[in-house]
Amino acid sequence: MTSVLRSVVTGVGGYLPDNAVTNADLCELVDTSDAWIVERTGIRKRHKAAEGQATSDLAVEAARKALAAAGRTAGDVDLIVVATTTPDLTFPATAAIVQRKLGVGVCIAFDVQAVCSGFVYALSVADGFIARGHARCALVIGAEVMTRLLDWSDRGTCVLFGDGAGAVVVEPAAGEGTTDDRGLLGFSLRCDGSKQDLLYVDGGPSTTGTVGRLRMVGNQVFKHAVVNIAEAVQSAAANAGVEIADVDWFIPHQANQRILNGVAHRLGIDETRVISTVADHANTSAASIPLALFQGVEDGRIRPGQLLLMEAMGGGLTWGACVVRL
């Protein structure tokens, strides 16, 4: 049997800010109702970062939990990849700020910007570093403060998003080159820039010189999400050499319960195998997959050795999926 180097997830962590904002709270800001939000999105609350609390602060909290779960310390880390669309500053990268705050020594540290798909993209990047022998203890973090991009007068978007961070520690381990190996087994990544106007932020350093606000054509995003995500999931499974029926847990991007249900139905995945946390923290963009993974590990549903299927779709439009054996 051929020996191969696999990128294995050895620790998972998550963090949500203390301030929980319920649907009832939002009813005081915009013309909406708890019933309207729940029916269309499945969201019941979201978390909002405190004043002065930056994306890097959320990332650090999640990273510390992931390191502890992996039995590692900041001194072991040699690669930090932060997936975020809400960086602390235009530069340096939020990963560099996380490095400093964690007390990690000189290492490789940079951000990945693929919006909600960022965590899947970042995992694939870390996998490449590990496969080439350039990293032995990677922190892959999805962290967002999405509430700072919202137009709080737009009920079509302000009810959908929240703040949070999730992190994993990824380390190399020898495998036998089969689907029984622990680690990242297959990816499928996509982008279609012609669909930019469906989901974007209307500002930036080189255009308006402002941060801008999030804009979305919700019904069109929903349509593209169900079809495109299903295709990417099937491609990732094929690349990994596994059948979707063999997957223990489907861990989708937590954007909207209707999208979760639609993709699962299209793929023939029973709802009992879907990790859904969208009701508790809304759409946290790049943080949503690792947050859902963390929740599943914490409550005991997700166990070592199980086969996981993760997917996401975000602005760009970007989308992608990966298969992981924990």
C-alpha cells in the first residue's frame, strides 16, 4: 500500500460574542417579525461583537480552544491562515494580528478572502502547505464581524448575519492512500465573477475609499446556491473517492435553513445527518462551517473517524466543498 501524507484535523474551537441579538430585538429596528424571519431563514438569534472587539479578537478565542483540543501551544504553530471578509485593517493581514495576539513566533501568516466560502478555500491552502512539507502545525481560522457591514435599515439583509469565529488545527499524518485515512480527502472549489452583483459590499479602498454595506439579491442567491453547491459537493466526493451515502455528517455553511434543506434534499442526505446551527448564530460567513463543526464535536455527535462533508457559497460568487475524515 502506498504511503501518503494527509492533512489531519487534530483540534477544533469556536467562539461567539456574548451579546446575543434576538429576532424580537431586530423588530425594534426594522419592519419585521420573529415569525417572518424564522419562516424564511430559520434564524432565531445572532451574536454581535462588542464595541472595540475586532475580528482578530474572535479569531484568537477560537484558536486557543482549537490548540487546547489538539494538545498544542502557540509555540507549535508554523502557519496561520485566516479566512475573513471583515479584516481588522486594510493591512496587515488579520492573520498577522492573530499571530501577535496569540504569541506565535515568526511563521507563515496570511488571509484568504472568499467570503462565506473562505474556510473551505483556507483548508485547501493549508493542505497544500502541509503536503509540500512547508508546515507541520497549521491554524485555519474562519472569523467575521459581519454586523459591521450591515445596513440596519434593510430588513432583507440585516436579519441574516452575525459575528463569530471557528478554528481548526491541521497537522500532517501518514496515510495509506485510501478513503479510510484520517484527514482532508478531497476538494472542489469554484468562482463565477459574473454573478458579483448578486451578493457584494458596495465599498472598498480602491473604489469608494469606504468600508461599504452588504447588498444582496436574495432570491437569486438562493437559486444559485442550491444548484451550484450540490454540484461542488458531488465533485468533492468524487475527488475523494467516496459516496455521499457514506458520509456520516453533512456540515453546510449556515446561511439559511431553507438552503440547507434544499441542498440536502438535492443530494439525498437525510436531515438527521445535517449539522444545523443557523438558528443560534445566523450567517457568520467564513466562520459558520467551523462553528458548526465545533458544536457537533462539543455535543458528541461528531466523533473521530467519521466522514464529514463541508460546503459553502458566498459573494463572488464563490462556492466549494471538501471531504474530511476526522
